[in-house]
Amino acid sequence: MRTHPKHDAIARLLREGLSNGEIGRRLHTDRHAVARIRRGLGLPNIVQRVQTLDEKWAANTRAADGGHVEWTGERGSSSGTPVMRYREQSYSPAAVAFRMRTGRDAQGYVKAECGVKHCVAPAHVQDEAERLAARAELHPGPLTGRCRYGHERAEHGRFEPDGTAYCARCKYLAKFPDKDDRALLPEVQPLKPARSWEEAFRRYAQPVDGGHLVWGGTRANGTPVVSWRGTTVTAARLALRLHTGREPEGRVTRACDVPLCVAGPCLQDRPMRERTNELFAAIFGVAA
Ligand SMILES: [Zn+2]
Ligand SMILES: [Zn+2]
Ligand SMILES: [Zn+2]
């Protein structure tokens, strides 16, 4: 049999470990001829290894400072959100990162919780289930009652990262007004006016583990407030008054570390702070 005119070049590339197809492309020759020469030299076939989803992810990422991972691949045209195509399917690089870390598929939307937009570090992304679990840890105990549009808080109640309670159903409907069914709930009775300060307070004070009460009601400049019969007071002041049976003196401050806690036993006014300081001084011999 005639020796192939490019025999030596083909043999060299075969020994370098290239596939028949790749050698055919590089040397502009028929890959079947390359295969014949491979057999003649007694070299094993190269199995074309297909890039895995994770490998493609890794090839499109770059480690950034602070443990963040930047996506260098494709992005959604309008949102700028990282997207990844693999075998004709579209993937969220954040969801791929999530599965790498947890070994399970994400539930719901996956996003970075590290503060860096579109970061895809496996350790920095969370799915809906993880976010809910993290919040449940911060705020044990389900929300109760209904929002003012009648949505069950046990189902739709959520907490913002700063501890504010909100109705996820109402938030969703505000985003998609055509699905808004809030006006279609005439069977839900509007809340009757509270009959006392205590009732006005209890409606929005959510008990959580440890005896704390997280405020889910109105806030003024971030401070929980309660209104009753045309008068508005801070929830902390009211809570301390209800707890001690006397009017608080000076500023009312929170002694626990639960954000937005308005539990009476967690609050102090000036005389109570002074007593605490005296006690502290008596024990440690210094003025606090
Ligand atoms: Zn990050
Ligand atoms: Zn609602
Ligand atoms: Zn507290």
C-alpha cells in the first residue's frame, strides 16, 4: 500500500494524542486515512471527551477578590444576568454553583447573598429554601393572622433581611398588577378598630422564640409606632408601659439583640438603665 503523502506529519500528531478528526482538520486530510495510519502504528483511539456542565461553568468564571467569583460568559441582553448554554439548554450559572456546593438542585430562584451583584461563588449563592431557612433561624415561629388584604401570614408572610415582616403575596401582586386579586376579596372582613392600646399593639407584635416580640406593623423613620384613636406612640414606649403599668421616663431603648423586638421585658427606660448601671458598678466596681 502506498504511503500517505502526509504520513509523517499525521504520525507526529497521533503521537501527540490528537483525535483523528482534529488531525484531519489541521492537515486538511481525510480522517479515515488518519484512522488507517493510527491502526498501522498500533495506537489506541482517542475518545473525544465532552466538556461537562461544570467544566463549562469553570471555563466561564474568574476568581475575584474576597472569595467572589465573576461570570465571564454570556449574559442576558437586558438584565445582564449571567446565563449559560449547555447542550442546547439554558442554565443559570448561579444555580450550577449552588448545585456544586450542595449536591442538590436549587429550589426557586438562586442569587448571590454576598452583596456582589451576579457573584457566582458556590459559597455565596442561596436558593429560596436556604433563604427561608436562614430567615427562620433569625425569626423562629411562623407569622400568624392575615395581611390587610386577607392573605394568610402563615403562607405569605416573610421577613426582610432587616427583620421587617411583609406579605409576599401583596409584593408579588404589586409587581404583576394584571394578576391582582386583592380587590376581589369582599368576604374578608376589614379589621375592626382596636378596642384598646393593648389590642392595637398585639395585632402587629409577632411572638418569636426566646420571648421576643418582633414588630410587623407600621414604622415611622424605621421606628415601630402604634396608633389608636388618633394618637400615635412608639411601640417600645407603649410596650414598656403595658409591661410595667407606669409611664416610661426618658428614652425607651431595647436591651436585647433581636432587631425590632418590642417585648416589654426587653425594653428599658432611663430609671431602669440607671439601675442596671448601678448594679453593674456594684458587681464590677466601675461605672458602666
Ligand atoms: Zn460573592
Ligand atoms: Zn397580602
Ligand atoms: Zn427582645
